[in-house]
Amino acid sequence: MTRVVLAVAMIVLVGSALPAELTAAPKTDQVRAEGCVEAGVEAGCLVVKDVKSGTLYNLRIKGPRPQVGEGIDFVGVPFDGVSICMQGIILDVSKWTRKESLKCTQGEAPKK
């Protein structure tokens, strides 16, 4: 019985110790953001740090994907699940467009 209680306590503690940006956000309203596309730490992952809020988003995009280093404006909804990308808030992107006014360079914040 003591082992069961300890196992449950460990699961609760480990789950609550995960950083908020690694957990899936609940599906709610649409998110609109803009920023420069960067490669994630895992192969095939794309992330964007919103220029206004500083929030990091992990983009799940079906169809054509933006190129790393491109400035984009996008709309999506939080994804209720996990991702191998392990970065940012996971969004299912419904629409994105290139934003030429964002001057993106690798390793630097975008310039408007």
C-alpha cells in the first residue's frame, strides 16, 4: 500500500514540475501572432517567437511550410496533445502568410 501511495505521489510531483511551455495548452480561442521562423531543437520542428508578446510557439502546419528565416503572420488554435519538438506552445496553424516587413536574420530579433 505504501508503495502505491509513493508511486502516485511521484507521478503527481513529476507532472507538476514540467515547465509550462512544454505542456499542451487547452484548446481555446484562435491565436494570431507574427515573427521569424526558426528551426526547433528537434529535426523538422518550426518555432516562432511572437514579436509583440515574446511568446514562443511550436507550429504544426499541414501543407506548404514557411522557410527558416522567413517572417510570417499566422493564425492557429492551441493543440491539445504533445509534440516531439519540446518547445513553446503547440499551435495547429490554420493560415500563415509571409510578412516582408519583418527583417529576419538567424540568431537576432526581427526588425520592423
